Amino acid sequence: MTESFFLRRWPRVLVCLALLLALAAGIGLRQPSPPDEPRFVLAARAMVASGQWLLPHRGSELYAEKPPVFMWLQAASHQLFGGWTIAFLVPSLLAALLTLWLTWDLGRRLWNRRVGWWAMLALFSCLQFGLMAKRAQIDMVLVAMTTLSLWGLLRHLLEGRNRPALWLAGFAAGLGTVTKGVGFLPLLVLLPFAAWRWRVRGARRPAGTARDLWWLLPAFLLGTAVWLAPLGVALLHSADPALHAYARELLFKQTATRYANAWHHVKPAWYYLQVMATLWLPGSLLLPALVPAWWRRLKRLDGRWWLLLGWALLVLVFFSASPGKREVYIFPILPALCLAAAPLLPGLLRRAGLRWLLWAYVAVLGVAALYVGTQLWSASEWAHVQLARRAMPDTLLPVLGGWLIAFGVVLLALALWWRQRRAGALVVAAAFLLWNLYGWVLMPTLDPYSSASAVMQRVGLRIGEAELGVVAWREQNLLQADRPVTDFGFKTPWDQQWQAAGPWLSQAPRQRWLLVLDEAISPCVDPAAVIEIGSANRNRWLLFPGTAWQADCHAAVTATDTAQDEED
């Protein structure tokens, strides 16, 4: 009996191991890369070093763009695993695995085990899921929390009265809110639930679900109290104006003001259609066939589709109404849409046209990899230009080219072998190969140049045992430095940074050096002593000793201050 059980289960065990391998590929082989990863790791590293975890710091300034929960997770991961190269990616990996499991479990509970597997594999195959799972950004953790909250809500609203699931849903929504502002979004599912409950007859409604919903409020408040409670205590017992300014910016400017009157990432209302058409590939290829099928089930008043699709539509409208838009904002609805699509996928994949469409997606991916790989391998003019723009050496050409060619050949071989008859398995295999290539090869190869570690290594070798200061810096400069670095503010205007940096250099001109963005170089620096130390992330960096500073000069920086926050 044990042997029979194993034979039935081993294919699924192998699939789970393959998903784990693809999502974990490359952990420990690269450093944090811009735009978002270095700032979170820098704040988490400061927490570990100082022992002060309540308020995150970016260099000498308080970091008020995001609450510290995600940075807590990274700092805790460091305490558990030690090195930052592993620790900074662990929260995203665990969040991705949790999201996959929750998607499978909801599919199993609302339909059956087979639907659960279809939903999980559909989610894994979408480009945005794999990309976020392998990046140390808040969004993968946020999606895990919103999916957990939705899991609890749907169990209570569709399966029947379940107060523990309801408590978990409220707590997860509250914790998600103090992780990235919009964690409350799963609670919007109550609106399509109310509409569905009004439409269906009493015999078709789960009993005892509506009257327990008030338990969501204390559970939600408990989740937000994880961070808001200690922050409130600190505000009550401190008159520090920096602390109060931090709270005002985070709780008001970075939430309501950012939503209603965004000052960057301003996009048109239809922007998310473009995001869905590209980052949700290959799933987006099926949307024209899914929408009519979903509409038929909505007309049948099936609560599962009413809640999943109604919630997804509300979240899409919520983010489309804001002028500020980024592709990650609508990521939380992807698991719900994969769940809504999963019961229909077996029927859709019996259509030859849709199978050929998915086959064409994999074939185009393989041909594109083959073409780009050939360009790199042959060291074409286009390849040299691409590497030169990123200050990367030509020695990378055969490495990147060879692996892309191999990836393209394997994809095309699978496409020719399986053809369109196994289109579903083909797109899952393509995702598996893509994220292994990304994790084991592409990111580690590009890491010294994307993370700025190569530039900062040259800085360390050039200045020896001297002290280092920075002006107009980026988070990766501090993160990759081989010594403590003196900064003069991050959001502080460049002129004010120079007003503090000049006296600092003059105090010990032979023992202190300054690293500065080329656009922000001061006229008070002797040009003959300036060293162009290298480029990273399309930024050119200059280095000079304190002896190059002309203390009697009072000229202002003429370049425009471009040190804008690229927060998600």
C-alpha cells in the first residue's frame, strides 16, 4: 500500500521540488540590485548593527517611504542565516511558496484537488510571479499577506461560518497594511459578497457568515498594532521633531497623498491593460477566451466567481483611479485570477487554437533567446553597445551568449517534441527553465555591475585606509562599501550636502576622500585631482581626495538635483 501511495504521489512531489528549485535558484550568488533592493537591505543592516528596529534608516536619515515590517523580515532572516547574500532574498522566497500553497489550497477547497494544481501551476507560469519571487521587494510579501487574507475570507464566506479563518484574514490584512499601505485590499471582497448575497436565494447562501464579519475589525487592528503600537508609544514619549516628521510623512504623505496626488510614476488610466498583456504572459493570452466563460458563470450566480472576479475588478479600479501607477500595484490580483481561471483551463486547452497560441509563446521566447544569444556570442556591434551603456566588460559576451543560446535551443527542442498537444506542460517547463537561467546565470553574471560592487571595490582599492564620504549617493554605494561611510543626507539637496561635506574634508584633507555623482560635482573641487572611478546602473561616479577641496570657494552646484526616490 505504501508503494502504491508513493507511485501515485511521486510526480506531484517532483513538480513541487521543481518549483522550489526554480524559485530558489541563485540565492546566495548575487548582491542587492537597484532600484528597491539596496534601500531595504541597507535599512535592515542598520537595524542589525544598531539593535534599533523600530525606525528604519537610510544612512544618516530616517527612511519614511515604507513601514519597517519587510525590513524586519530581512533582518530576522539575517539573524537566522548569517550572510546578507542569502538573507535578503529569503522573505520573498518564503512568501512565494506560501502564495503558491494558498492558491492550491483554495482551488482544492472551492473546487477539487485537480483545480488546485491547475491554479498553482498557472500562477507559477506567469512572468510577474516568478520575477517578484526572485526580487527582494516588498510586493511578494504583500501578495502573500493579501492572498492569506483572501484565503481566510473566502473560506468563511463560501464554505460556511469559520471564525478562526476570519480572524486570520483580518490580522493578515492589518499586517499587510503596515507592510505596504494597501494590505487592506482583501477586505474589499465584502462588496461583491454583499451583492451576491443579495442576488441569491437564502437556500444557496452559506449560513451564519454575515453576522460574524464584525470580528474582522479587531483582528485588523491587531495586525496593524504590530508596528503602529510601538510607533505610537515612541511618539508619546518623545519630542524629537525628526520622529514626528517621520510619522507624518509615512502615515499621510506616503499613503493618502501618494494615492490621490502622486508626484511620480504618473500613467494613463489604461496603463494596467499594458501590464496585464505583457507581465502576465502567457496567462494573458487566454483572457479573450476566459472573459466570456467567466461572464457565463457570473450570470449563474456562482459565488466563487462573483467573489474572486468581483474583488479583482475592484482592486483594478482602485489602482486605475490613482494617477500614480506601477506594474507591481495590481500584482495582488494575479493569484485570484489564476484561481478563477483554473477550473476552465482543461476545457480551454482542448481547443487547438489556444494550444497553438501557447506553443507560439514558448517558440517566440526560444527564438528571441537564440537571436540575442547569437548577437552576444558573435560580439556584434549591437552587443558591444548594450554592454558599453552599462559599463560592462566584453568578456561577458561569450558567457551570456552561450547560456542564452543553450536556453533557446532547449526551449525550441521541447516545443518541437511536445508540439501543441502538451501546451500546458510546455509553458510550465518554459517558466522552470527561465527562472533557473535567471537565478543561476544571468543575475550572478551581471551582479558586479548592477549592484555597484565593482565600482565600490575600485574605490576601496584606490583610497587604501582613508575615510570615505559620499555626496549625491545611491543606496548601493553605502551597501557595497568596504568600510563605514560618512553621508550628508540622502534627500538633502546637493548644495546642502556640499555645505556639510566641505568642512568634513577640510578637517583631515589627507585622510578623507569623497565619492560623488558626476552630475553633482562642485565647482569648488580641483578638476585635476578628480578620478573617474567607474559607472554602475548608468550613473558615472567621481572620486577625489580632501586636498582637492578649495575651502575658500563658495560656488554653488549648477546641475539639477535628480536624487529622486524610485520607491515602488
